[in-house]
Amino acid sequence: MASDGEERVTAAVLIIGDEILSGRTQDTNLRDIARYLGVLGVDLAEARTVPDVLEEIVEALNALRARYDYVITTGGIGPTHDDITADAVAAAFGVELEEHPEIMAMMTARWGDELNAARRRMARVPVGGALVKNPVQGPPGFTIGNVFTLAGVPQIMRGMLEDVGPRMRGGRPTVSRTVRVEGSGEGQIAAPLEAVARAHGDMSLGSYPFFGPEGYGSNLVVRGRDPAQLVEVVEELVAALRQAGIDNVREIEVA
């Protein structure tokens, strides 16, 4: 929350998907978004879950974006027929959808002649919208007005949040440091990372995996408002990783 004398900045989360309401999929995105926003000084004031029904998404989105400074949506931007979040966001803002050239170029490079109609659905962005980077895999999300539309897959959603935070007007400035772990999967990293995160609820700790010809691993981003505390938490995280037998760990500078 913003400190005395600072304007309160608010946000809402709109979780979209029949699979969440049916219980087939357990949502963890709300927890991660709440923690992320808390570190930024943005108050998460409301959360709603709606089915894959265009009219209900539009109604909820219009109500939330009128009431709060920011709205984050999760889910419904994949390639299947029931991924209708882009349609709903465009309808809420009264604009058309267009295939974004940057996304099309990205998908053409990846799939070539296999870029079918279903995959092209993921390139659709409301006219006037801007892209939200996806550092994990697949096409990016997008933003228009005060709405950020992100993926529903938790790992991808968390990566997209890294591009959302700097665009928000937070209650207090935050600082971050990044620990790079090479040659270890998220399964090995999870326990020490969770232990440190639980011990520091006022900090944000995120894991963003990478893989490629030069190897694989994760960048662990620690974010907070107190630089001195941040140093201590990074040292604690590195020690916890090494105690778990993960030695290829180093702090890196991120531009």
C-alpha cells in the first residue's frame, strides 16, 4: 500500500476460464499476482473469475477497468476456439482485432508452413494495443488502456509480469537483483526458493526458466523496496541453493 502522502494505486484481476470454475485446474496466478503487486506498492483490491463467455468477460472487464487503476486478465489467449479473451477485450474497448506483425513474424520463424489458422489466433491484438513481452515461450500478451492481458499458464504468466511491473505507477519504487542458476531444473530449485520466499513475505521471488543451445536453467529474480534487505535475501537464497547441492549459481546484472 502507498505510504502516507502517496496516492493509493489499485488493481483488479480477472481470471478467465471454464477450467478454473469447474475445478479441473487450480488457479495459482492470483496468489502470484497479489504478491508481485504488493511489492510494487499496488493494492490488489478485487478479483473475479468468469467463464469462457464473451458477454460475461466484457461486462466484468468494463466494470473493473472503470473502478481500478489497472486490470490484469489471465487465461484465454491460446489457439483454441474457446480462447476468446482477445475478442472480449477488443469488444470492451470498441475496437477491432488485428494480426500483430511482430507476433506473426515470430510465429512464422518458429512454425513456417505449419503456421495454421489456430496458431494465428494467438497473433490477434486489439487495434491500438501494445505487446507484453513473454520471456518463457510462445507469443506475447498485450495491453490496451489500463488492461494487461496475460497467459493463463502460471510459468508464462509470471514471466509476462516482469514486463507489466515497470509500466505501473506503484506506491513506492522497487529494486531487484537476479540470481542465475545454470544446469538445474525448476524441480531442483523449487524447495530452497520456496523456503526463502516463505521467510520473506514482503519480498517477491520469481523463477524464470531458460533453455537453448548453450544450456538450461533459471533466472531467479528477487524484488523489494529495501536495498539492504534485498542484499541479505539474495545472500540467503544463494546459500540455500548451495546447501541443496546447486553450485552453479551467480548473481548477474540485468539491463
